[in-house]
Amino acid sequence: MGVTGRESNTPTLSEKGRAFVGGFVAPVGRSIVAAVRPDDLAFGPDAFTVPSGRGPVRVTWLGTAGFSVEHEGFVVLVDPYVTRASFARCLRGGIASDEALVARHVPRAHAIVAGHTHFDHALDIPAIARATGATVYGSRSCERLCRASGVAADRVVDVESRLAREPFRAEVGPFELRFVPSAHSAFALGRVPFPGDIADCAELPMGPMAYRCGAVFSVDIRVAGRRVYHLGSADLVDAKVEPGVDLLLCCVAGWTTTARFPTRVMRAVAPGAVLLSHWDNFFSPLAAGAKVLPAMQMPRLVDALTSEDKALRVGTVPILGGVSL
């Protein structure tokens, strides 16, 4: 089955019988739905069809909302965070990138996109940019963070200012990156956590709370006839999205606090498949594998998404695992 392959008789998770999610066919009912784990939704190695005559588009999950998208030797990173500072370390104050982990897990990049500048999305971006020479695309907050961290001015693009004037696109090798204004879920008692901009990076390393959200973007990645859409927080600006995406990289954390999130996502993005992300405990090291954060309610989310499109394929991959399109 290709990326957008459809089977109109595919049931949702809440229906009795069997449901197809992530290449895994399982009997479902209310009691089993409650027990669905991320591993049960895993996309298999051949979940998607790679057209003959070209190399694959490889999408790798880096944990949290981080992804690497690679094609023809070019690498685009989105929200890469591999340091994963422990909760205790975060409580002590200033946190810095683990350069050994950066070198091991993200040794190459041509472009880095910052969807927003909370620490679990942006902490490692300056270190990766310095090490790889990649160009960084992000908000004014991201620009301030990168410049204060020693990234050259000509390697940082202020997407926020450009989008205020007109739609902004960037070409990176075979990739076209289309930046889309988006929104952060208000999961902290009805508010966006750590709102506002990063205004002052005079004292690096900064504590987690200094990593203000900044402007929020999604990125529509177009390459080799495929569209991969990164939604790094569980909210969106519906009217800004062009539907018809092959693979949606969808944040799970906070989705229950966003009104009609599954319905809005499906109608705005109209994906052929969904790869769930940002459901893992990012205070736990990469080496420990993905551990589910509490209150993610992933079965409910899968059920709600597939209720909008019974042919939708929804799945997961392990940390540092991926799919080829």
C-alpha cells in the first residue's frame, strides 16, 4: 500500500472487530482499546511504498517532536532534541546541549527548523548548527538564541518576520520547505506554557523556563513528490494549511486541551497517514527508549482521527526508528 493508499471499509478503533493501525491488525473493543500501547501501533519496515526509480525519503523520529528527513544525501531536521536533560538537571537551572549525543545522533544537517523555542524543541539547535554548518529557520526568539550561542548571522533565517510580509518558502537541495503559522496548545491550566519571546540570552546556559515559546510554525516539507507535514504542538491555525499531506508528524501531548483537535487536523491537513510523536518522556535518555508520558490518551486520539477517515493509517516508530516513503 502506498502512502495515501485507502481502504474505505477500515473500521475505527472504537468499532468491534479488527482495526488497521500502523501496519498492525488487532481485534479491538472497549477493553482492548484502553490497553493499546505505542508499540501496538508501530509502523512496520515496509509500511509505505517507495516508488521505483528514486531513492527513499527517510523520516526518522529523534524523540519528542524531533525528526530528521533525508533524501539524496540532504538532511532537514525539525525540532531536534537529543540531549534530554533529566528532570533533576532541569530543576538545578541552566541546561546545555550534550555535544557527544548531538555528534552521535545528528552528525549531519543542511537545514534545521525550529517550530517554537521551548527547550524540548530548541535547546540543541545551536549546537547542531555550529557542528554541521546547517542553516536554521525559526522565530525571532530562535534567531536570538542562535546568535547568542555563536551561530553565524548568515546561517539563521528569521521566518517570523518574513511571514509577516508574505508566504515564505526555502529550497534546500531537493527539498522545498513551506512555513505555516501555527499555534501551541494551551495545556497549562488553559494557558500556553512559558509564553512570550526569548528576549535576552546574555546568561547561557539558560534554565528551561527561559526558553519562551516564541512564534509557532509548522513546516510543510515537499520532496520527491511527497509531502511531510510537521505539527510540533497539538494545535493549529486551520485556514493556513493546504490539505493533501502524505504523512503528518503529529504531536500528541496536549491534544485533549485543544478544542476539536482531531477533527480540525483531519479537515485542515487531510493526511494519508499519521505518525504520532511528542508522547514520550523527554526527561528520560534516548538510550532508555520511549516511555509514555502520563495522560496522553493515545487510544482516544487514534479513535478520533480514524473516525474522521476510516482509511487513515496511524502509527508510531521507536526512537531513532523511522519510515521510508
